[in-house]
Amino acid sequence: MLNPQLSAQGKLKHLITLDGLPKSVLTEILDIAAPFTEVAEREVKKLPLLRGKSVFNVFFENSTRTRTTFEIAAKRLSADVINLNVATSSTNKGETLLDTVDNLCAMGADMFVMRHASSGAPYLLAQHLRATGRDHISVVNAGDGRHAHPTQGLLDMYTIRHFKQDFTKLTVAIVGDVLHSRVARSEIAALTTLGVPEVRVIGPKTLLPTDVERMGVRVFHDMKEGLRGVDVVMMLRLQNERMNGALLPSSQEYFKFFGLTPEKLELAAPDAIVLHPGPMNRGVEIDSAVADGSHAVILPQVTFGIAVRMAVMSMLAAGN
Amino acid sequence: MNIQIANGRVIDPANQIDAQLDVFIAEGKIVAVGAAPAGFSPDRLIDAKGLIVAPGLVDLSARLREPGFEYRATLESEMQAAMAGGITSLACPPDTDPALDEPGLVEMLCFRAKNLNCAHVYPVGALTAKLEGKRITEMAELVEAGCVAFSQVNTPVVDTQVLLRAMQYAATFGFRVWLQPIDPHLAKGGVAHDGEAASRLGLTGIPVEAETVALETYLSLAKLTGVKLHITRISSAAALEAIERARAGGLDVTCDIAAHHLHLCDMDIGYFDPQCYVIPPLRSQRDRSALRTALAAGKINAVCSDHTPVDDDGKQMPFAEAEPGMTGLELLLPLVLKWAQEDKVDLAQALARVTASAAGIMGITKGGHLGVGARADVCIFDANAEKVLTREDLKSQGKNTPFLGLPLPGIVKHTLVEGRVMFGA
């Protein structure tokens, strides 16, 4: 099967996952995002690249931050943005995903930004659009199950490049619940594609996927060992429902062994940066002293996220 | 009607026949293979030159979707599919709605099937009421109604005490118990083999141990109770090893696999192809090759279609929300032939796994072979011809298979049931 997110010419048609995207495409997105960071500083924060286009934010799973940043990005490109919180509407009445989508197509959608609780849902959507001759409509994955969160992965890459320039000289550690994390999967795909020589994952065995080393990472269960000398620390959010069950005994024990504290961060390179996709659980996966400290680049991540999403949307609009 | 099937290569694994011979049929039974019986005069001559003449296939698992799921498929549509696939006997698993746990339901299914006068349908009764794993069924009554075995399909009994009692009770009467090894806890929420592919795609994995942990329990209890145990749909090399160990310890146990496990592995899920969502899941390449080797060596006794027709709506869903299963009646023969060709397995040996051996597991004596006196259930096919599988070709109401668009060997020319030509001109 061909990678459905690339056109026959290798252009981006949809953005569904970073896994399998060539380095040239990833770099192109980051390059295009760079000038968009300045738009926020202008008096008129608008570009006309998506004028007349309708972007549908279709969120089958609740989200505030991601949906808002997509909305801002689309509006800065002059698109008409329609937000649908499907989590609380038609699917609860028994409508299937594709029926919902067909209805939105009939309302004149040009681009779907979709979040869904099931891994692979955006592929289904992209395949359906192709099968029904609506190939000009693009799909942007805003997070699907545990599978991928490509724009988060890209904004993380943008942040790393902004602070560290050269990917090929870095050691990067991803810490926490990799098993349930779509963010981690997108980060691993991007980091390995962009040539980071050592990507580490750190976590207890209950929170790491089977055969994770096959994704090209080194596995550490001892956080101190795993953080030694790293240039970038990428923290993952730990969902509350993972706590107090068969995966973890308690948040206290997790914090003690896998929470990022100033003491543990000492082991990383002196100029290490700390990323977090948000929203943070202070005192669970990250100490406030680190979250608010000089190594953290968590707020720049949010700002860059808008530029990266603008880049993706403008490329898709140009490609289709 | 007297029929003579002439000039074909007759392969009858049960009777160790593989030779160019004529088959003679009268009154729905095989009356001779080789020389014509005295005074035989055919009303119809079927020229099988260049074709294989084999016993009609015996399928250990075909969901006919009745009762309860008639919108997905009906006996009528699936019987046509069976005929097109050369399958003349099939076991029907009890995961219908309601489950086949009462004699009346089984009698109704047998009655409906008999009226269609097509493939012979052998219901498999539910081992426990509603397949809930709490109360054992009226097995003796169910056998009188027509059940050939008892199964939980893929809803394992959670309480091992109940499982033990069910096996003891079945052993009392010498009934067959068919169990699919699934540990309900280890398999919980899983939709794909727990390995690299599932990890990358973010799909919840089903570890091989979900199969082996349950299997070891079943084997221990079979040893204890002496029940006739058949293990259905194994998917992993580790399960094979466990079965071999039990056999070495003196346990008489048989096992089968689904035909698609001979050809597909977890990588075939690709970009979340819901057609590759099956239970048990498609395992690793290593597992697949172990299954292929074990089947050739006879360590796996039978191959079945595990036919599960699912409509398009049931598959056009995100992977984990789709319904599992593949359509299979029309793919059983092609997939077995493809395996035999690729692994250079003798055709007679390959066909034994879908005829004589499967009939033995089901406990039927009048089908699955071409011995004199047997039912004249015959499948005549071209083993070398290939065709590309299309949606339109499939008679089954279920078009759900990842093999669409692929060339597959084996074209059925005629299917005979009790001497009646039910498929092919």
C-alpha cells in the first residue's frame, strides 16, 4: 500500500503520521514554519493563504489546547474555521464516523483537522475521501488514539532545532508513559528520521510498548542512567487513570523514580532543554522547579506550535 | 442419477489414492473408483481431464450468521459460497444470537439447512449457556439435536472450575470439546499481535501468552478429565510447542488453524487495514512460518476457513472499532493450494487437512473421503489455474478479505453433494 499521505509526486496531501515521512518533507515543514513565527508579532496577525477555505476542526475526543492552536493557526491564514465538538454530539446518537464526515463534506469542508480516540481513524477518513472522489480535501491528524500526533511531534522538532540547531549531534531522552502516548511515537519517528544519533526512552516496563527498541531507541528503566549527558529531555504526560492500577502503584512512587526533578536534571548536559507537550501534572511527572526553571522551553513550544500548524495547513492547501 | 467422473486425477487422502481414475456415483453415493461396477450406465458423464477430483471439503468453522445476524449473511447466501468453494460439509460455531445452547435452536438450524439441500451443516453447540461460561449446557440433548462438538468460540470460560466441570461432563458421554485458547485477561482490549507492528500503530496488543497460558490450562484439564479435546485456531509457534509437549506426554489432542494464518502476518495490517483484524490476531512472520511447517508435518491436523462474513459498515471503522473476521468459504481451497505450491507440499497431503483429517475431528464418517459407500460429496477443481479474486466473484454476502485483487490458485469447476451437481455446469 502506498503511503496515503503523500501524492504521487511526493507532496504532502494529508498529515497523518510522521512515521515514514521523508526527512526532506519534515525539514520543509520546519523551514516553512520559521517565517510564520513572526506573524504573531505583527500588528495585523493575518496572511491570506487560506482565504476562502473552510477548515473543520472535528474533535471526537475532548481537547482545548490543541483545538485552540489549530483554530488560531487557521485563522491567521484567513481560513473560515468551524469547530465541532463531536464528542458530545452526533456520534452519541449512533452516527458513524464516515456519516459525520460525509455531512461535513456536504457543508463544503476543504480541510479536516481531526482528533479521534481510535488509532488509525484519520487513515480511514483519508481513504474514504479518496474512494468517494473527494481527494482535494485534506486531513490533518490532531491525535489518534495511541498512534500519532504529528503536529505535536513537528513543533517539538521545531523547538529542538530552534535551541539546538543540529539534530545530528544530539542525545535525546523521552521520559514516561510511552505505551499510551501518541506524542512519543511521533517524536521517535521524527527524531530518528532527522538523524538524531541517540534517542532514549525512559520508563517502567509497564509503560513501554513491546519491541519499542525496534523503533530505533535505547531503552532505560533507570532514569538517572538514562538522563546522563542528554541534550534534550522530552517529558510525557501521565494520565491520571494510569495511576493506582496494574500499571503503576501510586503517583508518589512514580514521581520518586520517574519524575523530573532538579537533582535528576543535573545529570543531563548543562545546557539541556526540557520539553513537555502539556498539560503538565506538576508533582507527578515534573517538579515545578523544573517546569518553571531555566531549562524548560515549554511555553516556546506552544508558540511554535501555531507556526508549525500554519506551515502544515498552508502546504496542504497549496498541494491540493 | 448415475454419474461417471472420467479422466480426472482422483486424490482421496483417506484411502491413499492419488491416480488417474474414474469415479462412479449412484443414488447419491460413491459406488466405485477405478473400474465401473457391473452394469453401470452413466446418465451423466463429467469429463475431469486435467482436473483434480477430491472429496468435498470439510470446514471446521463457518459462521452462517443464523440465527441472529441475518443482515450480514443468510444460510442461502453462505451455502452458495460453500458450493462455490467446493465445501460440502461444514461445522457451524455457536456464536449466533441467541447462541446455540438449546436443542430447539439447533434443530431449527439443521432443519433450515436441510431444506436448502446444499452443504451438510454440523452445528457446534455452546459449551456453556449463552457462552457466558457459568452454566453448562444440556450437551446430551444438544447432541441428539445434531451437535457434533461443544465450543466457547472466542469467549473463553473465565472460571476454570466451570471449564473443568464442562470437560468432565462432556467426557462422560465421550463428546468432543473444541476450545480456542484465549486468556481473557491477557487478551483484554487487544486487537493485534503484541509486537512491533502494533506498537508502531498504537494498537493494543494481544501477546502470544494470551494463547499459551490458556492452552496450558486446557491441556492440563484435558489430561485430568480425559475429554476429547480439539484446539481451534492456534496462531503462534509457542502454542504449537505446547501442543507437541502435551502429545509427547501422551495426550491425544488435535488442533487446527485458519487458512489466512498461512499467508498473513501482523505487518499486513499496513495502514490499519481492518480486513486484517481477526481473532486470533495475525502473528509475526516467524509464527506464520512455524504454522506452515507444522501443517506440512501433520502437527496441525486441519485448516479451516473460519468464515466470518462482515458487511462493509462493520469494516469501515477505525481498526479497533471494526468487527473482526474474514470471509473464507471461497478462499479455503485457494489458500491451501497456494501454501502447498509455495512450500512444495504434496497435493494429497495438503488436501487431507481439509478433507479426511477435518472429518475425523468432526467425527463424521460418510464425508471427507471417496470410499465406496461414502456420500458422493465431490469437489472437482483445476489446481493450476489462477484467478484474481474480485468482490463480484464472491457469492458470500461477506466481501471482507484482504485477498481481494490478488491472484489465487485453484478454480472449482464442479461441486457435488450426494451425487447432485450443486455448482458448475
